[in-house]
Amino acid sequence: MAEYVRRVIERDLASPEPRGDISDIFALGRSGGSDIAAEGKSVVADAVEEDWIQRTR
């Protein structure tokens, strides 16, 4: 029983292999140069206009 518990704990504590590039996580939220604080109204207006165009086609 002790050997079984030792193996289970060892397996659970083993580091999993990385599945992807960690930089993908840290890239979340990067705007790519947009400035929503300064251009917010314009961005919203563009989105509303695009939605209206799609709905009226």
C-alpha cells in the first residue's frame, strides 16, 4: 500500500509537460497600438455601423 501511495503522489506532483508557448498568455490584452481611451467613441461607432450594415443586407 505504501508503494502505491508513493507512486500516486509522485505522479501527481510531477511537472506536466508544457502544452504551449507561455508568451501567448502574456500577450493577452495587448492592443496592437489602438488607444480605446482616445478613440473609444469612434471604435464604438464603427462597430455599430458595421452591425447595422450586416443586419440590413
